[in-house]
Amino acid sequence: MKAPTRHLLAATFLGLTLGAVLVFASHVVYQRQIEGAREATARRSQQAAYQIELLTDARLGVGRYLRELWADGGISTEQQFRHHAKALLDTYAGIRFIARLDADGRFIWIAPEDGHADLIGRSLRDDPGVRETYDYVSGQGVAASSPPYEFIGGGTGFANLSPLNRDGRRVGYVNVAFATAPIIERALGEGIKARFQVEVHYGGRLIHATGVAATQATADISAATDVRVLGRRWTVTLRPSATALASQVGNAHIAVLVVGLPAAFLISLLAGMFLSRHEALRASEAMAAALIENVPSSLNIKDLSGRYLRVNRTFCEWAQRPLSEIIGRTENEVHGDREGTSDFIRDQEADVYDQGAPIYRERFSSFRDGVDRHVLVAKFPITDGSGQTVALGTAVTDISKQKEAEEVLRRSHEELEKLVADRTRELRSEIRVREIAETSWRESEERLRDIAESASDWVWEMDQDLRFTYISDRFFQITELDRSALLGKTRWEFAGEADGDMDDEDRARFAEHRADMEARRPFRNFEYTLRGKGGDEISVRLSGRPVFDVTGVFLGYRGAGTDVTATRAAERALVRAKEDLERRVDERTKELRHEVAVRRRAQEMADQASRAKTDFLANVSHEFRTPLNGIIGFSEIMASEVFGPLGAPRYREYAEDIIRSGRHLLTLINDVLDVSRIEAGAMTLHEEPVDLARAVEECAAMVEQRAEAKEIVLVKDVQPDLPALLADVTRIKQILLNLVTNAVKFTEQGGRVCVAVSWSADGGHVLTVSDTGIGIDPQDIPKVLTPFGQAHRAFTRAHEGFGLGLSLVHSLTEEHDGTLDIDSTPGEGTVVTVRFPKARVISGTGAAS
């Protein structure tokens, strides 16, 4: 190959190499510009977040200002409040309203009133957005701000609530509501909004968006900054517009190509000219000087004493010295003693002298131009014509971008290897799952075949013409029939429908079954009888369903059959057993009727004994009343001191104790007499219109003193305009008094007893007595409704009475055709409800009449 051709190829190769280096450098520059844009966006995001935090905190000073004026006495009237509120509204943008609240959190006044007048009288707790803040301020007594929330009238904002105290007492609150939009808009300024899309989030919810439209913002670059606003985390996100991004990125990477490619072409051209015209020494030196001066590496040549003979422009720029201060000076004179770096240079130069060959080493150091660089240092000997070293050349190339690219490539390679490894594991897992699925399918198919052959039932299949194509072996083991006698036939052909072997009932069932199969409907539990090989009748039960392919074309039927011969035999035996059982039941019925007659005679004798007991109680109680009335009368005379003083006051107290005991005993005797009358059927009701409201008042008055002594709250809840009740007024009062007395008796200190009366047009009167007493165990309720029946023995022993109250109320209620219900929970209380029938309501009457 001729020399000019070699020179041309070498120059071309050099130009292509430099072009590739320039393209790579342009890409690296572009990536750094993008990173710079991201950093600038992040700084803008932090600036915006700081401005929002600063302006929002400044707005909170409005509430502090009003609270301090109140504490100092600067404002005390509504007029003063309104005056300061108007001044603050005119001064600070973003205040939606300023309101004065009373101690219960209700709006007293609000400014401005336009658009907010409907809040007057409402409670701040009614707004779920500030309910938690109000509870905190009212409980802790300190000012606080709510998180952003939706205002009732629309818009997003937050409220600053401050308590107002006077003489150590809470007298109200000041509520300053701020709209987030104007505060954020003012904090951002026009510069950020013109260049970025801005979104402010709280708790994952967008509370404000502004700036350029989302369609104009760049999706690849964004910066989010978290900031504490109102004690809560807000997130401010910025996305630059396409125009702003273009201005931030700039055209440096394009300039690298625009300037570098012609330079590369020029360098390759010069190299070609140098190689092709090596005869022209002066031209060669000029081109070499141009190459040295314009190459992006730092080049220098030293003599054997270590003094610089020649350096290029890049060397001067990195050293920050002019050429005149470099030539003829040593390394230390130009750069000073650089710890570590100077030793590195001396060691490398010594190796070059020792080996007489180029030495390439990398190092990272700081240069005097203030830039930290990762460089490739190439030191090589310069020899004369005899091969003696006469100087030392050094080329220092900045490979920082290359190192960064290598690091990016390394991380990408590691990530790719990780993704490949993860995907390999996933594929292995998928292959294993498929292998297991295929194995399971094969095993399931074999298992199904084994089950079909070994099960007590059998499996059958039919084709599109409803002819048997498969029957498992179990059927032929049961019937001992030949397989060829069934395959290829329909069920009705095999069953003998066409030969007249069926009766009318079987023929009708087969016709219905055939219609189901021809209509492609599934069927279940179809039974018929066939004959086995030996002529024995075998009852079978069949179930099946149609089979279709993926396109919906009918393929046939598939199903199972069961031998129910033994079941049918058992049913026939069961019928015979049933007939025998009915015969035995008839015989036993006759015996029971005789026993009932015997027991009825015994019951009549017991009833006679009970009536005798009742008559005895009535007579004895009547005999007790006469002397008891005398005891009570004489005791009242003594207590009233009708015939003069008794002397010592204790005698009067004893007399009053005798009166109370006598009256209580008289009440018990009257209850016993009433129970005796009811059991004897001698109770007579004197019915008349009864005013239940008045009856409640009178009975409540009788127990009020006892309730007050136990600090029990006695509540009367009577429905207005009650119609009169047709009843015995004495017995109604007796019902009321017994229930209220029991409620007070069994309710502990500080409890509550409620007497309620109501009625409805669809029903009758309802009387309810509820208490918060000891309650009754549900299993004891039937017991307390019987005469002398009591529950809670440990508690009732401390109270007077022997179990007639509820029994008497129950009996008197039934005498009035009513019902009595008791709902009680031990330890919580009891509710007794008496319902009178609708027929006892006297229409057109009320409490007033």
C-alpha cells in the first residue's frame, strides 16, 4: 500500500475516532444538563415550600394578635372585635372569614357576613373538617390549627382556633378561616407559576394546583418537597414547562458537536496532511503545535532536569498560570508541593526513565482552576536519533465523564444481571408449576379412571344420538349383562319401552325423561327397574348432564348411576314397620286415656283442697283486719296525743312505729285477701272511666318521700291528651302502686325510676315502669309471677314483703283483659310493661274531661 493511501486511511480513522468521542462527550454533557435541570427544579421546589410555610405561619399571627388583644383588654365588645376583624381582612389576603364563638363553640357573629350568614348559631363541631381541632382546643385550652378541609360553601382551607378566657373561665373562641389558594398563589409568585406546574398535597389529597397547564409540563422531571405546615406535612411538587426545561438545559451538547465535529475533521485533515507531507518540516511543526494547543488534554514536555520545555493551552488553563510563568520552571515551582500528587508524578517519571517505555496511570486530584478531575496520565520518553532519552512527555486527559459513564454502565449491568436472574427464577418457577400441573392432570385422569372402575356407582356416556358409547365395569358386575347388549343402544331401547314391557306409569316417566334429554336438559335421580341376566329386578337411579364443545355444539350426555335395589327393599320394610307402629300406638292411646281419667279425678281432689286453703286464708285475713284496725286507730290517737302528752318523746316515736308496722301489715293482709278473691273467682271489677295521668300523679306522690330518701330520680312521662280507660280505678292504682313501690324498693341509692303511660289509635293503653335496680334473672321471672314467689333471696330478705306484689299485678291485669311483660337484666334494671286492650279505650275523652 502506498504511503499517501496509508496517510489518508490513518487520517480518516482518526477523524472517525474523534467524532465518536465527540458524540459520546455530547451525550454526557446533555445528561449533566438534565441533572442540572433536576437540581434547579428541586431548589425551586424547596424555595416554594419554604415560602408557603413562611406565609402560612405569618397568617397564624392573626389569631395570636386577636387573642393577645383580648388578654390585654384591648378588645372586649363585639364592635371592637368587628373593627379589628375588618382591618385584618383588608390587610391580609387569604382570610376567608373571622368569627367569634361562644363557650359552646357556636358562631355568635362572623365577618364578612356575605356568604357566611348561615353559620350563625351553628356549632363548629358540626363541621367534620375542624371537629377534631375544636375538641383539642376546648380540651387543652391552647390555640391550634386544623388540617386542610373543604369549606361548606366550597373551596379548600384551614381554620385557626384560639380560646378566649376571662378570670380563669372559658368565655368563647376566635376562629380565623384561611383559604389555601390565595396564600399559596402569593407565596409562589409569578416567576415560579410562569415556569412550573405546581401541586400542593396533604395526606395524599390535592389541595391546590397552579402554574402552567399539565399538558405543557414535562413529565420526566419533577421535584417534591415535604414541609411542616400547621404542624402537618404538606408536599409541594414542581414540574418545569417544556420552555423552562429547554432554557435550563441549553445547547451546550449541540455546541460540542457543532464545534467538535469540525475540529475533529480539521485534526484528521491536519494529521493526513502531516503524514502525506512529512517532508515539509515547518508545516509539520505548525500542525503539531496546533494539535497540541487544541487537543482537550493537558500536554507538557520536560527536560531531564524536570523543567518544562513546552506546554499547551489546556495545561495553562488547568494550572491557572500564563505560559511565561511555566516554561523553564519545575513542577514544584509551577504547582507548589502538592501532597500525594507530587509523589505520584515523581514515581511515574522514575518508572518511565527506568523502563524507557510509556507508563499510563489514573489518578484523582484537585487542580488550581478549582475543578476536581479524574485523569489518565500518560508519561512517555522522547528520544533522539540514537535512541537516547532527551526529554519526558506527559499527556493528562480528563476522563471524569468516562468514569461517570462507566459507573452508570456498571450499575446498569448489575441491574440487568439482577433482572435476568429474577426472571430466570420466575421462569423456572413457571416451568415447575406447569410440570406439576401436567403431572396432576395425568394423575387426576388416572385417578378418575380408577374411581370409575372401582366405585360402587358406575359412569356412562352417550353420543349425539343418545346412544351408549361407554359404561364402566361396575354396571355389568351388578347386572351380569353382556356389554355388547347395551353399547350402541338408547336407554329406552334397552329398557323395553318399544316392546310393551312397561306399565302406563313407567311409560309416562320414560316419556318425560326422554323429553328432557332431547331438549338437552340435565336430569337428576331418574329411577327405573331393569332385569339382570338371571331375571332379577334391579332398581337403578341415574343422573346426567349434556356435554357441549367450546363452540356450543352438543356432543352427548355424561352421567352416573347407582344401584338402589337395597334402598327400595328397605323402604318396603319401613312401610311394614310403620303399619305395625300405628297399631301399637292405637293400643297405647287407649291405655293413656284410662290414665288421664284417673289423673283428672286426682286433679279435682287437689282443686278442692286449694279452694279450701283459699277460703281459709280469706277467713283468717278477715279476722286479722278487725283487731289490726283497732291497733292502728289507738296508735294514731297516742301519736296525735289527743288526750294529752305521753311524757317522753320516745313513746311518740314508738307509737308512730306501731302505726307504720300496722299499716304495712294491713296492706299485706289486703293483698292476701285480693289473691284469695282472685283464686276463688270472687273478684268483682267496678268499671268506670279512669284518668291514667291523674292515677300516675297520685301513686307517684305516695312513694316520692321514700324515693327522695334514697336519692332516686322519679320521672313521670305521660302522653298528652290520653283518652280515658274503662277500668276499676282502685285496681288500676293498686297495679301502679305495686309496680312503682317495687321499683323504688329494689333500686339502689342514686338510681332512676320512670313511669310512662301512652296509647295509640291502633292499640290500647300501655303502662311502663322501668328502673335501674338490681334486676331479675330471666329464669326467675315465672317464679315472681306466682303468689309468694321471690327472687334474689340475699337481697329481698332486707326488704319488707313476701312476694305478692307482681303476682297480684299480673292477676289484676288479666282481670282487665290485659297482658304483663317483664324485661330484666341482672345488675342493669327492669322494665315492666302492662298493656290494656283497645276495647277498653273510651273514645272522645281525654285527660281534661
